Amino acid sequence: MAITTQTEVVQAVYEAGKPVPKEDREAFRKENNFMKIAFWKSGKVRSFEVDREAVKKATLTSGFFASKTLGLDLNPMEAKSRYGMRDEQEKTFMLQKGPLGEDRMRVCTESSKHGRMFICFVALILASYIRHIRDIKPELAKVFPSMAAILEEMQTIRCIEHDGHRKFITPFVGDQILICDAFGFDIPEGCRPTYTSRKSTKGRRGRPAKPQTETS
């Protein structure tokens, strides 16, 4: 709005050919601080254009709304809707920051800080995905009251490796199978439990019954 208003003011002075007194030129420039203005010796406006450096500097100190809408072809309602997405994103990620322990990072180098921030960012995305799947899968929402409960259920799975032996993954049991099926994960070969009936197919155990005899 400021750029549009200042452009109209300077344009009107330029088209009118009205000279600006020498003692008022500095004040005129300050009033139209987003414009680069050049004058003839007579005081008339010779040329003008938007001062990109001044706009950039103002943008850096104008907050989220200005930096996200500057230069975009948006009407006021569209800009307001775009800005409203920030609040939704903050609320979504705020629910995840607690379980992830998003507090002061104990690092001693800048690279370590960037690495931890990247890991935290990826963890937030994964946590949001788990929450989304839980919300759209009634079978998960019925069994697990929260995203943390899903992660806790899967924590008992272990990959065990001994020297000289082939490593193996502990079997998936109970609700772990439900979670894998809901997320579309393939359970490793040999980790899905199989049920074998203990009922013998050879008949009843023990001494065979005596043959029955009939008397006429």
C-alpha cells in the first residue's frame, strides 16, 4: 500500500511538472522513502522508480505477513487466508514438540545445531504422518489413544545379532501386526507369527477302546 501510494504521489508531481523547491526536496524524498527520485536543476522530477533496497530492508523488519505476501498477486482475502495457514501449522507442530523434547539444544558448534534442527524437522514430519494415519484408520484410533501409544507398542521389536550367527528380528505380535497392516508395512519374512493347532490328527491318545460285542 505504501509503495502504491508513493508512486501515485510522485507520478502526479511528475505529470504536473510542478517544481519542488530545493529546501523541500530532502523532505519530499523522506515522505516517499520507497522511491528513487531524481530532479532537474529547475526542481522538476526528472525520473523515479521503486527503491528495491529500501523495500528489501523494510521487508526484513515487517514480519511474517509482509514477507510472505510481497510480490504475490493476491487480493486481501487470499492474503488473509494464506496468513491463516501459519496459525494452523503452528498448532499442528506445537502438539508434537512436547514429546520430542524441543528445548535448548546442548551443542557446541553451529554444524551440530543445524544437524539437530534438521533431525527435529524430519521427526515432526514423521510424527504428523503417524497422527494422520491414526486419525483416518478407525481400527488404530480404537486401540491406541495417542500417537505415543503407537510408538510405544513398536518399541519392543528388536534386531538381535550374535557372533557367528545370522541376525534375526523378534516376531511381531498382537497389535504390532495391526499397526503394520494399517501403515502398509511389510513384515519381515519369518517375523509374522504362525498358529499351529496342538490337536493331534492321529486320533485320541491312550489305550484304544475295547470292541463292543452284541449278544443275541
